Amino acid sequence: MNLSLKEFFEIKQEELSLSLVTNPETLNNEIISRHINRPSLALTGFFERFSYKRIQILGETEIGYMQSLSDELLYDRLKEMLIYDIPCLIITKGLSAPKQLEFLANEMKIAVLKTSQTTDRFSHNLRRFLDDYFAPSRTLHGTMIDVFGVGILLTGKSGIGKSECALDLVERGHKVITDDAVKIKLNDDKLIAMPTNDFGHFMEIRGVGLIDVEKMFGIQAVGLEKQIDIQLELMPWQDNMDYERIGLSDNYVEILGEKRPIIYLPVSPGKNVSVIIEVVAMNYILKTFGYEAAKVYTNKLQEKLREKSERRKRKL
């Protein structure tokens, strides 16, 4: 999904301290890449590896180099560079744009923006925004909760009890991020879950209707986003189903190309699912510190069997 330059300028003008150097008509281009580029080599006349589809950042080095060129040579270099379909150029540190750049950019309908921020700070802020905007995303039916700091994505067929579990966990002091629909973004190998809209933290409880979790339980009961650590699939209990008993083998699910552990949790009347979800979160924390109960138990059991086997051998 591309981002119009005009929209970018309007929503980030204040935060990034942006001002428009060229005519407003130059804002009709689109930003199509999450990456940025500093066109130092292009200004020297080398265009073989010119990443022209990116936003071009002109810092003190680039402006200083342009000022060292004769007016005629600078005009020729800029004209050759601006032939490419560049989204826009942004000058940092409040530096002035050479008159040749402003003239040619207006002629070729390429926006030149200026910011008072330093090059490093502006580049960092811009990259963060572009990474978030262009991050791969998808929407899943489910409920996202934060239990002991562990991000758990609750999934399962409609009516299985995801919202009721989340509500019980909120009452026990945990947080709900979003209910019913979860927007997931992939950013720096992290799967970030968030609400699909900004209406607030509403939850549908069958038989009751919609409730406002934030108003009912307080601001501490909700969160804006959370990294997905585990997916927990709620499913009806089936007698003939082979469920995990010990936990030696791990199952994984792939979301946006990233693998996450998945637990298939059977539910039945009278089963305290909320407590089990807390146990899942605590067990995950223990695993991150290198302790796995299933392996410890299995090792102790094998050691006990070895001891019994050795005693039998000694008796023989």
C-alpha cells in the first residue's frame, strides 16, 4: 500500500518539523518504499546504483558538496538526477536549498521538503514511521491479551469463549489488547498485535452485549499493542482427540512468515481456562529462562529407571 506524499506531509508535518520548499503541486507523488537514501554518489554523476524510488535525504554533506560546485555544473548534475522518478527530497538541519534545486524540482514536479531536525534524528524518526506504515499486516479473528507480560493470541471458532476468558483474565489483573478482530503487523521480526480501529476497548459478551473494558475496569486493564509470543487455540473437548500430555513436543504456527508456538487447548464445561492460560504464560516465562518442566521430569524419570535397572543387575 503506497502512501501519498500529500498525506505524509499533512500527518507528519508537526512531528518531523517539515516545511514545503517547492510549490504545493509537487506533493502529488507517492511514497512506495519504506527505505530512505542519501544521494551523495548521484550528485557526483554516478547513477548506476541510484535508489531513486526512495525518499532522498540531503544532509550537511550533500548540501556542502552542492555549494562547492559551479552554478552550471550543479544545474547539470541536479537536472540529471531529477529526471528519475523520485518521491521527494528532504533537506535536514534547516539548511537552505540551492536555487537550482528549487527551480528544477518545481519544473519536474518533485517536492523538496525541509526539516529543522538533525540528519540522524530525522532519519531515525522517518525510518520508524515508514517501517511501521509499510510493515506487512493481516487481520485475524481472535482476542489478544497480555498475561504476566506474555502476549497471548486467543483463537478458536466463534462462541468458544475467547471474550469470556479475556474478561476473566482482566478481572484477575491482566490486560486485553483487542477483542474479536486482531490486526497483526510484522516489524523487525516481531509480530505486533493491535486493534483494527480506534473506537476503544469494547468487548461483546453473549447474553450481555457490548461492554467498555477501559471504563469498567480502568486504564490499567487495557493496552494499545503487544508482541505475540504464543497462539492459544481454544477447541471443544473431543474424547477421541490425542491431546498433548507431557509437553515435550512443540507445535508452531506461521503468521506473516514468522513462526510462533501454538497450544491447542480443549475446553469443556467447568474447566477453569483462565487459570490454565496463566499457567501457559508462566510456563513460557520459565522456558525463556531455560527451564522446561517436561524435560526436567523426563530426565528424572529416566534417571530413576536407570537406577532400578542397575539394582536389578547387581541382584543378578
